[in-house]
Amino acid sequence: MATVRIGLPTRHRLAFVPLEGATAGPGYVRVAHDRSRVKHSPAIGTDDVLSAQDEEAVFRHYGLHYESGAGGERQLARR
């Protein structure tokens, strides 16, 4: 997963999008999901952190299976 900036120029949010099927080129990454789906995905403010409770919703939005780690570890977290 990665985040992409969406919204108005003065009110950006970060939307989550899977990188599976993405292509990269000089200065860009093109994801395999249409703009509308990405715009309506769970998003956070540019200075916010996705809560553990909302993590599963991101996977569900894209029809992906979600499973936390054996010790309850999160899949989406700042590294």
C-alpha cells in the first residue's frame, strides 16, 4: 500500500491505494485502480495516522483480505 494526495489544493488528504499491478516511470507511479475508487477510499489528514481500528476498512474498500499479524501487528503503519 501507498498513500496518494487527494482533495483540493488547500485541503489535501492522504488516500490509501494498493500497489499491486502498479507501474512506475520517471517521476510517476500509475496504480491499477480508477480515480473514483481511490478518491472514495478511507483517507487521513496529511499529519494524521491511520488508527488500528480503521486499517481493515482500507483493505475491504479494495476487496482485499485483511489479517493482522500473529501478535496483533498492524499491516499499515509508518515505517
